Amino acid sequence: MALNMTEVAGAQMQGAPASGIVEIAEHLRRSSVLIGGGRGGRGGSGVIWETSANKSVIITNAHVVKDRRAYVTLRDGQTSEGRITSLDARSDLAALTIETGGLPVATIGDSDTLRVGELVFAVGNPLGLVGALAVGIVHVSGKQWIGADVRLAPGNSGGMLADAEGHVVGINSMIANGLALAVPSNAVKRFLARDARPQLGIKIRALPMTRDGSDMLGLLVFDIQSGSVAEKSGLMIGDTIVGTRDRLFANSNDLATTLEDAAASNLEKLELSLIRGGKKIHWPVTFQINRPETEAE
């Protein structure tokens, strides 16, 4: 017997006070914004991700804003000109900064814990309906995309996908095969961490290796910048970085990804696994992360 997704969603909400759903929706709508794109931008939705006393960071889709500036309209109707500080067309993400602080930020969830079958809410501005709410069920949950049977329309792009506790777990991006696809919140964290990513100050060359009968990838250090984190931490030319204490690297981008993850997790020390003098050792590297001026409340 086929399941009716509307009935399933209703069953998940049974026993929950209607006022609780209304409160979650109101909480989500407060941190949702309307975005009017610049030249070539189609307009859509956005999420207040971070705020400080005088600035705020808005996350949306790259395809919503293609100019260097876009207009951001808050829940109270106030409109500010936003400056695009980061844009990645491949992941369809963009970050804008507006000169308005003290805004209600979204509560950001851990998308890695989202499970198939969970109830989710989408908030955005479809077809000119500001702060509209849609409900659905998660069908697919992965590192790159979250797929849910949420009914979206033009104007929802860049808006939030939240779990039943009101935690933002994704940024709605497109419709594919009848499912709404959202960029996971943890991918957004990595996207933002790129600007704060610590730099080791080394030049490396990928080097296929075999050790203890196993094939592995090494990153041979052939240059170290004077005064860099690598020099201060004691890395040496000729060291071959093969991973961290927890895992081995599989491709040449893994070191950059590891540094992005460290920045996203507020780590300031990382243990790299490397081959030095024919021996595998774990070597601590201490770095300072350059963080954006804004910070979550």
C-alpha cells in the first residue's frame, strides 16, 4: 500500500500542540529575508546566518545574486544594500554582508544528523508571497544535497530548510525529479570557513605512495614560506603529509578541506600525519584563524 506523504507529515505532527508549530514557523520567518538581485539576478530568499553590532551575514543561492550587490529586505520591511563577499556557483551558495546589526539569526543545525523520513519546513518568498511556509518529508540526506518533497516555487531559492525543532539544515536551491534539493547546512559552514581557512604557507606536490603494502597519497612539501605557520610549527622541506591522526588523504584537495573543517570547528591545533626520514609520525601544527568580523549571537 502506497504511503500518502501528506498523511505521514500529519502523523508526525500528531500530539504536537498547534501553537508549537506556529511558534517554530514564526521563529523561522524572523530570520528569513527577501532578496532582490542586481543585474542578471532573479531574486529570491535568504537566511540571516550571523550578526554583530553593526553587520550581518546573509546566505542565499549563487543563482539568486549574480552582481556584486543585491537588495535585502528584512521582516520589518527595512531594505539594505548587501555586498556579496563570497560566491560559489558550483555549490550554488553566496554570502552577503549588510550594514545592519543585531538581527535575529537562524538557529543552525547539523545536517549530518538529518535522517530520511524526518519532517522539514521550508520558508521563503515564492511568487511574491513573503515568508510563506511549506512542509515536507526528507527523501534523501547526503553531504552534497538534501532532497525533500517540499513544494517550492520561484522565489523560494536561497531560503531555509529547517527540521521540526526549527534548526536550519539546508538552503533550498532547485527542484529535480519532483524533489526540492537543498544545500546542507554543514556545506554552508564549510563554504563560509574558506575565507577563514588557516594558511600553512607551504607548496606541495601530490605523490602516489606505497607503504606497508597499501597504496596511499602523499603531499610532498618542497617549499616553506619564511615566517609561516608551517615554519613556526617545525614542518620541514621533504616532509610528506599523508593525512591526519584520524584519516589518510585520498586526493590532493584533502589538505585544504581539512583546514576548512578545522576553521569551521574553531580548532587552532591540528595533528598531521607525515613521513619524515622514512618514519610515519604525527606532527602538531598550531595556527591562528582569521575570522570574519561578524559573529553569531
